[in-house]
Amino acid sequence: MKTRLLTYCGSALLALSAHGQESTRPNILFIMCDDMGYGDLGCYGQQLIRTPNLDQMAREGMRFTQAYCGSPVSAPSRCCLMTGQHSGHAAVRGNKEYWSGTVYYGNNREYAVTGQHPYDSAHVIIPEIFKDNGYHTAMFGKWAAGYEGSYYTPDKRGIDEYFGYICQYQAHLYFPNFLNRYSRRLGDKEVIRIPLDDNIAYPMYGENYGKRTQYSADIIHREAMEWLRRQSDDTPWLGIFTYTLPHAELQQPRDSILLSYEGELLPEKAYKGDGGSRYNANTNSHAQFAAMITRLDAQVGEIIALLREKGMLENTLVIFTSDNGPHEEGGADPTFFGRDGKLRGLKRSTYEGGIRIPFIALWPGHIPAGTTCDLPFAFYDLMPTFCEIAGIDNYIGRYHNPSPDYSEYFDGISIAPTLLGKDSQQARHPYLYWELAESNVMAVRKGDWKLVVRKGETELYNLATDIHEDHDVKEQHPELMKELIDIIYAEHVDNPYFKITLPERIVLSNP
């Protein structure tokens, strides 16, 4: 059923049909790519990479200029998204891996069990909330929320359909030995592995790796598109597409997308490979990286075109973003593509370049077209936003499960008013918070002031005048430093798996 009006009513959204009756609840499609920097899209100023579909999405929707991820690296950032918690409260604060056992695919040795440190099992996550409220739920791409064979896989955490990589380390290989599937529709009882037979005929590394033909990014996208084609107006749905492009390794089919960049981005850069990290060598890193983003852009274009074709776009909130800032792994070269002219820092850093991300929202007829928004917010705000959009009231009261661990925290504020063009009704955070144990870094943003902590050492920047964070002004602002450091002590909850160095507290002299 088509909708013509969306009215903001306190804590819920009401979609009205032309006859004044409540229509189908809105669908939500969240597309998150992997390691795309703030400046990697044309609509954010990129000059060398072609992104026509995402640029069009920005023209038709809302482009955010101060959106932040949950953490400057993959697994904890995704945890903040899924749990509605900032990284001082969340159970996952680094890319802690779990690998064990041995199994062979052809002559290729693999781990029998792989995955990441799990989310707190007592804390509800977004797909569990939506499934409990009548939504069909699906995820395609990288899970990174627990290891195989555990309680912490998609089949046990509110997902009806899943296809992709359970383990983000496995996702480093774009022509992998297997992918993972869970399909309630097909009768799967748990997550299973789907061997890629045309790939395992060849080795995982070296010259013959190039003979592998089953490209995971394309396979995952095809599965996601097939799932979208099966959706109807009968049941509202939540799709979480955690695509792996453009993360290293820099490998893809040698098709027209890649060929369109070869010889164009000079001087070209070669990469010798790193088998331990699952990154194969290439001779054209610049072309590979640009083509991967253009390939992702084409996939987003196909998704939006399908929603239009099915008449679903007007009843679907579509979001595109990245899990954290850009990287230099696998031959990636963010400096070549202009990163230093915009924001300082990379993935694993709490400077702006590590945590400020592209974020575009599209919902024709509901989100004002062609809007640029400077609201600062972070991934942990998306749980309340999605719940409000879907009319799921009192999610904290309904799913609050206080316990001695991390279950009691919900840190987000819904940004639904801003999305719907009602910014005057938008609540705002007094500050935003990040930490990452594996890099031993933290940050607090309060207004335009930004505290960065590295191994316990502090720096202070004024983002209004120093967006590149070049001028540390902490000596001029002792009272502000005390306030920001006190916020860290108020927000950080110790986690035995992820240790971090807190800054020294400041005691001000009496005047």
C-alpha cells in the first residue's frame, strides 16, 4: 500500500494511507560498507572515483556531514550499531578473534571454527527487537558478532535469512573457500558453510589465486537481491546489508569496472601481498580500490532500482554508510585519494578520519530531498531511530535486562526527527564517546571540542577552527580538560577482555 503522509507523533511514527488508515509499517534497509573513508564518494568531494548512484542518493535524500561510527575498527563499531551502546559500555571493544581446528577445502587448509568476540548474550540487538515486533529480518555480508558453533550466530540472534562471512578474518579473502548461510525458508537448523567449489580447485595465495572465479562481493549481493525480490507488502522487513567492499584485499573480477580505471590513476602502486592477513598481491592498487568503490556504488544503484520497480521505495528507509574510516591495508592508499586534505587519521584512530563517516539516508516523500545535515550522532543512535521509525515504543523498558555485565546500557538518542525534517524537535547528546582497546585510544566530543587520548596521553582540538586536528590546545583550557576527562571516567566500564589506559584525572588548584 502506498503512503502519502508521515506524521511525527511523540515516540512513534504513523504512516497514513490516502484513506486515513494505518498502512504497512515502513521497511528499513541499512547498507554498511567496510572501511570507506569520509571523502571516498563524489558527494563528499572525491574527484578520482566515480560514484553516480550514491551521489544521486544524496541528491534525493539527506547527506550527513558529522555522522560517526561506533568505533574506529570493524567488530566493535558493529557492536555499537547492533546494541545501541557506545564503546565504553559495549561488550566488544576490539577485533578479538577465535580460530581453532583444521579442515581442508581441496588442498587449502582452513580453520574448523572461526569468528569474533561475541556480543553480550543478555543484551538485545536490533534484529531481535524487530523480529519480536513482526518484522522479517535478514542480513547479508559480514557478521563479526560471534564465532561459528556458538550461541552468537545469526540463527540465534533474530535473523531469519543470512548469507555472508561469519568471521571477518575470513572476509579478507574475496575469492574464499566457503561462505556461510542460514535460511529459515530453506529449513536450515543452524549456520552452515557453503563451499565454493570453483575456488577451492586453486590455491588461496599466489599466481594461481587469480584463476578463482567465485567473487564473494558479487555472490553476497546476488543473494541479497534475491531476498529483496521475495519481499512484499504483506510483512514489514528489516534488511542489514554489511557489504565487504572496499576493504582489503584489493582483488576483484577483471571486468569493465576494473578496466575503466586501469592506466587512469597514475602513478600506479603495486602491493606484494601478505598471506598471514589473507591479502593477495596486486600490481594496480589504485585502480583496484577505485573500482571496488564504483562496484559497490553500482550495487547500491541496483538495490534502489529494484525497490522502485517493486513500488517499495516510498515505504522503505534506506541508509548507506561505512563501519569506520579508511585503511592502508592490502595496498590501499588513502593519501593518493585525498584523505589528508580533509580529515586527519585512519581506521583504528579516534582522530576524525578514523571515526567520521559518510552517511546518506533516502526515503522519498518523508526525508527532505537534497538536504545536508550537520547533526553530530553515532551508530549507537540507530537502534532508537529504527525503533521510532517502525513505531516500536518503549524498547528500553521492554528489553532492559540489568545484570552485572553490560546489559543495562542503552546510550542512543533517536535521530528520526532530523530525518523527517523536524530538526527543531531533535534531542541532542551532551557529548559523544569512543574507545578502542587494541589501539589504546579514546575520544570525547562535546560541542566543537574534541578530546583525543592515545595510550593515556591527552590532546584537545577545536573542530570549529581546526577540523584537521593539527593544533593541540589543552594547555589553554584546563577546566575543559578536566570536564572531558571526567566524562571518560563516568562513561567507561572496565572490560576484562579489552584493557585500555585511562588518562590521569585533573585536579584544579583553588583560585
